[in-house]
Amino acid sequence: MFRPLRIPPTPWRSWLSLLIGCAMATQAFAWGSQGHEVVAAIAWRGLQPKARQEVARLLALESGQTLESIATWADEHRSAATGAWHYVNFPRDTCSYEPLRDCPDGKCVVAAIARQQAVFASHASDSERFKALKYLVHLVADVHQPLHAGYADDRGGNRFQLRAFVRGSNLHALWDSGLLHQMELDNTALVALLQSLAPVAYGRDLNVVHMAQESCRIVALADFYPQGELSDAYVQRFTPVVQQRLALAGARLAAMLNAAVVTD
């Protein structure tokens, strides 16, 4: 079980302007660049020697690449064909995953991760396996963002407008980056903090369906959708949840890559 972190109170107005500024640019994606980068950094630190060697070999196919630098590749190369790979929609009355209902034609994050795992663990060409690695680094983080396992009727919180944000910000944007940015930590400090959560027990569960259902259950909490103006109480309540999901994503990504390295 996670240890809730004690988050020092942050004055509302000190981060509101930052949140408004970043919301419009990030509302379509999960976690924003910092979230994806810290998940990748945590995963890199958790790789076993054989897996780290193989990941490094694939990264060397493109000069200067690191696990962190490829963490947003899947968003940067998102297309009409791959857009649905980044999320899964649940009905509002259940968080029980049913493939035919929730992932038609395999077009959801659960099925996409399974496909990319299979490619990465196979004897496919290096270029194909490197592409699969790029997707895995990103999509494993995506499935841990609660609103990427939310509801279709509000487009994962994109249609839920927050009255505090006069520029059309919404709940998805808040969870992508707002709650993360208000901590005012750079990547190095954030990674160190997240690693202190030590998500040992939950981190062993590499079932992607379970990951999506965990995210859905967060969205289903009675107080997940803020009422009226976004409050300091909401920030204090859910910032540790953001931290826990990022820490889990990094730990699980490392475990998945460790398990998937091809051995002869």
C-alpha cells in the first residue's frame, strides 16, 4: 500500500496562472511531457542489466535518444489510426473491462499495449521493436492517467469545464499537468520523490486490464469531479493520487520491459 505524501500547502494564485497557461496545450494528451518523462526515468532506473543493455542498444538506433526523450513520441506521431490507442472508455456504472464493449476492433490502450508488448518481446526487426518500445513507454503511462480510463460522454474529462479557468480549461488538463506542475519540482527532484513511494505490491501486477480498471475506479470516486470552483482541498486530496499513478507506471513499465527482453 502506498504511503500518502504530505504536500505543503501551495497558495492558490501562485500556480493558477501556470495551470491556465499549460492547459490549452496539453488537454488532448496524458500527463504532459514532464509526467511521461518521469515515468520513463523511473523505468530506466528499474531495468535489470540485460534489459537495460537491450533497451540502450535499441535507443542507439537514433543518435542521442534516451528512454525519457522518446516518452512523448507516440503523442507527437499520433494519427487517426492510432488515436484510440491512448485510452479506453468505460460505462459510468462499471469499471469491469469487457473487450467487445470497451475495446472494439482492439482500438484501445489495453489492446495496444498488449500488441506492442508482443512485438517488443519477439524476434522482429530492430526497427519494429524500437517502435514498439516507443509506444510502450508512452502507453503504459497513459493507462495510469485516470481520465484515460474514464467516460466517453465527457471525452475523458475534456468536456468537464472548470469554472476557475476562464480560458476553457477542463478536468483532463488539470490531471494531465496542473496537479503535477503545482508541485514546482524539476524532473530529477520529482523522480526522487516518486521513487520514495516504493509501490512494491501493486507494482508486481502487470495485467494491463487491472491497470485500466484501477484508473477507472479513481474516476468513479464520488469526489473526483470537482463541484464549483476548484478548491485547495481538491488539490490536497488528489496530488498524492497523481504521484502514486506516476510511480506505479514507472515501476510497472520497468517490470514489463525486464520480462519482455528476448533471450535465446
